[in-house]
Amino acid sequence: MYYVGIDIGSTASKVVVLGEKEEAFVLPTGWNSKETAGLIKKRLQGAAISLAEGKAKVVATGYGRVAVDYADAIITEITCHGRGGFELAGADCAIIDVGGQDTKFIVIENGVVGDFVMNDKCSAGTGKFLEVMANRLGITFEELFALAEGGEVLPISSLCTVFAESEIINHIGNGKKREDIAAGIVDSVAGKVSQLVRSAQLPEKVILTGGLSDNEYFVQCLGAKLEHKVQATEKGRYAGALGAALLAKEKKRLGI
Amino acid sequence: MELVKDLPEVFEEFAEQRKNSFLAVKELKDQGVPVIGVYCTYFPQEIVMAMGAATVSLCSTSDETVAAAEKTLPKNLCPLIKSSYGFGETDKCPYFYFSDLVVGETTCDGKKKMYEYMADFKPVYVMELPNRQSEMGLKLFREEMIRFKEYLEKMFNREITEDAIRDAIKTNNAARRALRGLYEVMRSDPTPISGHDLFKVLYGSTFKFDRAKIPAEIDEVVQQIKDDEAKGNERKSKPRILITGCPIGGATEKVIKIIEDRGAVVVTYENCTGAKAIDKLVDEEEEDVYLALAKRYLEIGCSVMTPNPHRYELLGRLIDEYQVEGVVEVILQACHTYNVESGKVRDFVKNEKNIPYISVETDYSSADVGQLDTRLSAFIEML
């Protein structure tokens, strides 16, 4: 039996297979989640993982979860991230997930989601903010972080992505150093993410998941803002898909 | 032969009540019955009933006129206030149009300042509601009852006797008892009806102008629900949700719909569309009718009160009586008092009642349906 977790995020789609064969891969979501779901199916079949009835259980999650028409169950990204994060941390913990279009703070108590918060109607403090700003500076994500590490934080006061972008254009126009602007961008995201976190609810263990989960510099920035140690996770970007695969295995009540 | 309607039909009829009463309000006007438009649960209906006038709720629930209202009011204001003002200003609401007088109270800052603008195009009377349920507050509110009564007498040239108020108190208490009997059917597990159907009846009943007819009508619905339940309907036991927070209805019914589409059931409403407005009766024995009214209405646990002990009392009682498994607080965007209070409500629900709590902020648009769905689905998955 294969247990397949598919996490279709706004930017990247992640797949984790457990069971007879273990596999994990990631691909860009592109503009059509249905097509992406089709591509994932092909790729699984290419790896000789049959999705036929009785051979596999598929759980889909992420904002494009409804596009996976071959899924046996659909579970929200909160529950899946919670389960996957718990697995990665190996203990009750708090999970901070910085995704492409949303940021989540999930508290795990006794192995299940005890509480959660998500960002509201705004892309500040998400991967999207970083993406827009990196584009404005004409550099990649990796370059943005590399630059930021050598810079002095140049404060970006606006929380709105569009206004923040014009603020950066002003900084560029005023001849400010790119390193300093980059440091300001990362600082702004870390600041916004930390506002979402309810400090009073922070348990000892706090992990970062999502696309930035193995980024040591970001983890440090976030830890400094929260005044609490945040742990990087090597496979953090797979947390949602891993959780979905584990739930595919465990969830009897879903009838799968 | 009287045709017996089945329950789904009855619920739809209540859901349409707001629209169906448009004609009824016109008929009342034609008969010379004054119509008083109101916005709040703190409004003492009995005084108006005693004058032989009708009250109608003007709280608007759609975003149709929000844009028009934003020409006068700030964008960052609660949608209920903007929409209500907008319907009045653009004259799109028949109830507003037919209201001889609009009565507000000094509740939240947004509403009380909005009334100042509304007075430019409509006769508006604002009652002074104290911020605190103190002895001095009660004294003030009692005097406000009398001042309001005198204002009505003068404006409509009618006399409002204490006996008539006493009768109105009895009539309205009977209506409240009936409505309470209705929502109490949700104590069963599984519930005999959906939370959305319950809501339709509660909300629709506020647009029945003859309050004296409510008990018979609601009792009949309750009987039908009980008969149906006895026959063994096929409803299943589901996670039981309580809704608290701002008033809901119309556009914000999206929250109820999402919760129930995702496999849970709303067993009770603590907000103004539910128990908050109905739970307490006016003391029929109290000789001073104005004091009786002031006491009953001032005790309402709205977040405009500071402190607000009655909200926790009612919330706690409902959680126990309805075996609630999770609390969803609905906060209208930019509603400061409910938003600020939500931290205390969260602590109360989580730490004293030991059940999960979530608050969602929303407005009258459908822009956030996807986000609400993810949050509420995840919340239900937690239960």
C-alpha cells in the first residue's frame, strides 16, 4: 500500500509517498492546479507507484487541494501541517509555516492541533512579499538572503506589499546599499511573522516549516524577533505533504 | 381544509420573512400605524408596542450600499453601520422608507456618530445607553425610558399608559418564551434541525410585526419539529458549535453555511440574533414598569459594556446546556469592542470551559469565503 500526501501550495506543490516505497518531490504549481495535479499523477506512475483502487490512499491539502480529483480525502493545510510538523519535531511544539501566500502559526498539544492562527487578507509576512521584493531588486531568493546577511537593516515601515515596494523604489532612488535594503526586507517579513505568533503560547520547541524552513539566516532573524529559539527543519517544506501522507495512513474516520 | 406545510417549507418561509413583510409594513402605514425603525437589541420594544406602533429592525446585512455609504463614512468602519447608513441614504430599504422615526442608542462609537449624519435625512432619536451596568447606569437608563416615552407621546400625539406597557411586557415575554422553546430543541444530540434552519426562524421572526401572534406560530413549528424527531429523522450526531460575537444575518450567514457544510452543526447563537436578545424576560411583577424595562435591557451582555460580566454568564450557561464542543466568534471588520473583547472570551472558553475557540473577522463581501472555509474547516477537523 502507498500513502500519498499531495500539498498544492500557491507557489510550489509538494508530494510525499509513504508505505511500500518512500518518495518525496516538489514541483512548481504554475498557473493551473488541475494541470499540476495531473503532472503529479504522471510522475507517480512513472515511479511505478500505482494509484489504483486498493493500492494507494491519497490525501490532498493546500490551497489547490480541491484540484486533486483523484484524492480519497481532502484535509486542510492546518491539520496536515500540524501532523507533519509534529512528525518532524518528534514532540509537542509550535509550528511557524511561512508559505507562498499565507503564514500559519500552529500549536501542537498531545500530538494534535490545539490552536492555530493564519494571516488575514494580506501578503505581508509571506513568501509572496519576499518574491515581489526580490523581483524589484532584480535578484533571486537565494541572492536576497545572501545580500541581507551582509547588510544593515534599513527599516521598511509599510506593511502593505504594494506600498513597501514603492518604499524600496525610493530607497533605490536615494542610492541606498542593496545589502541594506535586502536586510530590511527580510527583517520586515520576520517582524510580520512574529506578530502573528502568540508569545504566551510558545512551547519550548518551535520549528519553522515551509519554503524557508532550512534558511538559517531567516531562522535567526525570526528567533531574534520572538526572543525564543526557532529550529530550522531540513525537510520543512514537505511538512504539509508529509502530514497528508501520514493522515492517509491513520485516518480511519475519513473512511479511507 | 388547512394545508400543513412540511418543515423545509416552513423554514424557507421564515427565511423570506424579511422580504415578505415589505407589503405588511405598507399596509400598517395605510392603516395609520406608526412604524419605528430600530438598530439594536437594547431598544425597549415594549414602549412602542404600548403605543400601538410597530417596530422594525433596520440592521442591514448586504454590501449593496456600502460603497454609497463610504462617500460619507470612513472605509475602515464596521460593515453593519456602513450598510445600514447606505440603505437609509440611498432610500433602498422599504423599512427605512416607511419608518416614521429611527431610534438608536449610544452603543458603539461607530453607530452613535453615524446617527449624527443620518439625522440629516430622517427623524432620528438617540437614547442614552450607559457604558456600565451600575446603579447610576440603571437610574439613567430608567429615566431614558421615560424621556423616550414622552418623546413618542408628543411626536405621535398619543398617550402611552403604564397599563399598556405592562400588557406589552407580558406579550413580549410570551414571544421570548416561545422563541426560547424553539432554540431549546437544539439541546438534543443529534439536533432535530440544522443550525441554519434555526437561524432562519429566529431571524425571520424579528420581521413579524404582531408580536402577540408569535407564540402560537412558533409553538406550532416546535411541535412539528418534535413530531418529526419522534418519527426518527436521519440526522447524525455532529461536532456541536456555538456562535458568539457580532450580529449576523444575510451576507454573514456564510459562516453558518461553511460550518454546516463542513460537517458540524451550530447548536446555539449567543449573539444578538440569538439568545442575547431572547434569554432574559422583563419582570412582570415589578410595579415600576420603567425600572423593569431598564433592568432587563441594561443586563444585555454586549461588548459595549465595561466590564461585561453578563456575556460570560450567558456564554458559559449555553456551552453547558447545549454540550458545545467548539466556539466560533464572528467579528465584523473594524468592530472594536467585540474585537478587543475577543481575547477575554478566548481565555474564558479555552481555560474555564476547556473547549477550542476561534475568532474570524469578516465583512459583507464574499471575498473571504475561501479563507473562512480553510479556517473553519481546520477548526472543525480539530474537534
